[in-house]
Amino acid sequence: MQDELIGKLKPQYKAFADNYIENGGNMTKAARDAGYAEKGLNKRVGRLMANEGIKAYIACRQQEIDSQRICSLKEIQEFRSRVVRGEEKDQFELDAALTERLKAANDLEKALKIKEEEEERQRIAEAARNAGIWHMDLDIIADGFHPIIRDIRNRKHTEYDFPGGRGSTKSSSVSCIVGELIKNNSDMHALILRKVGNTLKDSVYAQMKWAIQKMGLEDEFIYKLSPLEIIYKPTGQKIYFRGADDPLKIKSIKPEFGYIGIIWFEELDQFAGPEEIRSIEQSAIRGGDVAYKFKSFNPPKSKNNWANEYVAETERDNPDAVVYRSTYKDVPPEWLGQKFIDDAEHLRKINPEAYENEYDGVANGSGGNVFEYLEIREITDDEISCMDRIYQGVDWGWYPDKYAFIRSYYDSHHEKIYLIDENYVNKTPNKNTAAWIKEHGYDDYLITCDSNENKSVNDYRDMGIVARGAIKGPGSVEYGFKWLQGKTIVIDRRRTPNAYNEITKYEYARDKDGNVMSGYPEGQEDHIIAALRYAYEDFFNRRGNSA
């Protein structure tokens, strides 16, 4: 690892280290001579001297210096003792010369101490690498996780997904697994993520500290708060903590050696979706042949939640992944405490459905979905060729709100709406979206648009598209929702992926106790939903028609 650190040393770092050795340990002068600016020089010097690569280089150079020119630490200390006793005074004609010699000895002592400290660190690191495989005591892990740990030890899979109910110890188990992997893979670092960065310290950071203590490894790790890191002392491996709300901090992680080979997404369902997860994995996991990915979460109630769907698809389609579902019933009761057991039993009696979701980790309902009558399947070209009642809508948007166009068919006999095609874009001028409509031949039917932008409606008309503004009024939003909610909506994810995401995830708001609140949700993505309401406003605005 020392050679790797030195090999990656920047030329200016090397110049600083060389100057430091040559001038006898004057850090500020060494930095100045290496070309660093005066502004902020003192802070810069501290960071340079803390750099592992620089320390390794200094130690290596020190070993190469002729022993006849450089005293040992013992010789320096003996010399300083003689100076204090006055035994060296007669060897110099001037006190100033003696002072200069003493200063040189002091500076040299600093350099030699760095050398000895680095040699000791390298010795400890080498001992850690040669210590063989270390296994935690499995008595600290619930029995249900034991086969998973053996699977990890044997490198049978690379991804491990843990959907589980409250008290299932999934997070505790993953944190212990991360600690064991760090000890047994000296070139690997770990990255632990939550969706929001300000939740890290009191959650996964505290969880890792607990795991390290539980495994009896407190003396082998250093805990840092700024930045939030845990460092394995024998090798310098790091456990990084980051929030997905600041992706630049994830991309900026560059270990001084090795690579990030362990990544853990805690509370998976709080992330934006599979695209965000893939992006983070691609940014973080680079350079190694082996990697371990962990994802843990309490399954949301809705079966259509992206995290529940992700795990179901992973279990079905990814042979390199393991999905393990756990509950508190798999854990020794004394680990949880009687109050936890009593609370779970109380909820089971008064609200079995909530108990099944929260404690058994079962996605057992719509989870408060606004649209419950959904048919998710392929819509064939043959079906579309027979559709003659086409309804289209547009919700204007620029950024961050999306522009949304939806083309659909209404089968009034079966009370079904088929979603045929969509356009869902940001920062796209009206002339471009109009061109898209014409290119697809969708100027064959009326398009009902959001009337808040009459100028945009007129733009469409000027470009030869039959468009009109929606007729809005008191209660029109609620009435439009009620009409749509009474219909079965047929969605082909391949044809209208954004409509699928909006409609399946559109859920009622809940109060602090988890109860569904009245009124339609606000603040959720609903651009295609709005366009769909506009498309069918003639139906629910028609006199005598009931929603």
C-alpha cells in the first residue's frame, strides 16, 4: 500500500516533501518553496502534513538518507541532553552557532518521528493484511441472517436486498456485515447512504458505531464528524457517509488507495427511484473486481411503490442478487424488549392490516393510492388500430415542472381508459412540442390544454393544431378526479412510462398518525394526470353526468 500511495503522489506534494526533508523539517518554508501561495499557507501546511501519501514518501526518503549524515533519534535526544547540561557549549565559539545546531536537531527530530510513525503504521497495516480471515461472532446476529452471512463470506452474490418489518434487525445485521468486510478486504472502502444527508449522523453513523462496539473492535476504528467518516486504523480504510440530496459529494469521493467496494442504501424506498440508485452505484463503485451492494428498508404499504417493485423484479430477474425478508418474530425477544412486543401485539389486535405492513413488512394494499382500478399490461398495435374515440390533453410546463401530453382512448362500454402515448419533457418550446405532435400524426383529434396559458394554446392553433383551453371552475379538479377514479385505466409501461409512474405512485397525504387525509394530494408529480383530466373534461362537465 505504501508504494501505491507514493505512486499516486502529485508532483507538488513530492516537491513539498523533498523541501521538507532538505530544510530539516521547516513545513512552512517547504510549502513556500514548492510553489504554494502565501494566502492560507498555514492551513495548507497542516493538510499537507496529514496526507498519507506525503507521510509515506517522507518515511521512504528518510530510509534512503546516508546514516552517517543523519543522526538517529537516540543520538539527537542524547545531544539535546548534553546541551541542556551545558556539556556542548565549549565546542562552539558562539552561542548563536549552538542555537542553530540545536534548531537543526529539533527539525531533524520531527522528520525522524514522522519516519518512525509511518514505519509503525505500515507494520500494523501489514500485520492486519496478513492476519487471515476474521469472522464476527454470529451470536450477535439473528439466526435468520446466518445463511446470508455465509453466502457473503463465500462471495456467491454481489447484491443483498433486505425488505423487513420493524424490529427485524436488518440494519443491525448489515452494519455488522460491513465491519467484517472492511477487516477482511484491505483494499476496500465502504459508502453508506441515506436519501437526506442531515439524517446520517443519528442513523447509519450511530448504527455503525454500535456494530463496531458489538463486535469488540472499538480500539481499531477512529470516528470523525467533519467529514462524517469512520476509519479502520490498521490500514486507513474508510467508511464514508453521504446523502443522495448532494450528489456532488458522492462523485467527489476519491480514496487514497483501493476502491469503494461496499455500498449500503439504508431506507431504500426514500430514494427517488431505480435510476437514482444506478447512478450512485456507477459513480461510486469503480476500480475493483469485487463489490457488495446492500439495500434495506421497511416496505411501504403500496405494492406499486418503486422499492417494492424493484425488489420483486430483482428477486425474479437478477441471479446475482439475494432478497431476504425478515420480521421481528425471527429475533430473540429479549433483544427487542417486552414493550416492543406489547406494542406490536396491540396493533395486531386493533388494526391487523397496519400490523401486517409495519411489523410483517407486507405490501398489503394500495397504500392510499388515488387511482385503484389499474390494469398494467401490454397494449398491442392491433388494439390501437381499432380505437376510434381518442382524447388528448396537455399540461403546460417548462422547468422544473414538466410539459405533459397524453393521448388516450375511452371504451365507454367497459368504462376503460387506454393510455396510448405521451410526451413528457422539460425546457421545450411550444414549436418543438407542436412539431412532435405533428410528426406522430396526433393532430388528428382535439387537444384540450391547461387554460392558464392561453398564449400557448394560441401558439398551437397558429401552428395548425386543433387546441382549446380547459374550462375550469369551482370544484372542477375534484370532479375530474372522481370521474377518472371510477374508470379502469389501462397502462402499458413501455408506451407511457411517465404516466405509469405518476398514476401508480399518486397517493393521498397522511397525517402524523398515518391516517389518510381528505382532499387530493398536492406537491406530487401530476402533470400527466392533469393532462388526462383536461382530455376528459367534456364528460365530467356534462350536465346530468355523474362522477
